[in-house]
Amino acid sequence: MTPGESSAPPAVGPAEPASKEVASFAYQMRDAYLYDASLVRSDGEGPDRPTFATSLETQDRDELPGFIALLTVRVEHRFRPGAVCTIQTRTAGVFRRTGELDAQDDSRFRQADCAVLLWPFARAMVAEIARMAGVDLPPLPTVDVRVTLENLSEKRA
């Protein structure tokens, strides 16, 4: 290898689908990362099973044709008698537009699809924080995409 050469593979842009049967979103997730997190231990009686709440916000960005999504997950768990742990994370997803969408499909993607894409990252981050804190937290559930989308459709109707 000569000076200035890299052994890394060449960078690639958005790939074309392998065939017409392979569908892709008009937004592509370019990055996902832990935006911030907190863990609070407190005395008290919490729920018998972990409870969690989520929220999602999006922010348009001038520097990219797309947006940033922040998925907040808040989990409360009684990890031993008389002791409760609350973990809150915000997982950021960077989504770049690579295709065309009408306003309704854009709204649907921002309200449901991007949350479904970010959920595995958020779920893993909560689990890792709990592990590092020595809190025995059962895994958060896997999101049922069909129900998420059905709930979104019912809200629109």
C-alpha cells in the first residue's frame, strides 16, 4: 500500500434496489445514536412488572434533506423490594430523504415508521444502561408494527 491509500472499502451511496420486488422507504436512516440518558434509583414501591412510555419528536434540518427523530423511552421498574429504578433515554435517528413522498405518507413515516425503525436501538440502549447499573430489567417488548400502524390509521379516521 502506498502512502495516502486506504485499506477501507470505497464509500457507497444509496443503493438501487436489487430488483423491483425490493421496496425501500423514501427516507433512509443514516445514523442512530444515544442522544441522552438518565437513571434514577429511589426508595418506594414501583410496579410489579416494568412499565414504559414512549414519545417521538422530529426536527427538520436545513443541512440535510431530511430530519432528526428523537424517540424517548421512559422505563420504571421495581428491581428489588422497596427500590425503584427509572431509566430514560432519547435515541436520535438521522433520516435523509432519497425519494418523493406526498404529505400524508411523509406524516405517516414521521409518526410511525421512523419510531419502528428506532425502537430496536432504543430497546438495546435501555437494556445496556440497566445492565451497567446492575438492575435486572427484563427485555422490553418487540414492537408490533402492524398494531402501531393500525393505531395510527384509527387516529387519522
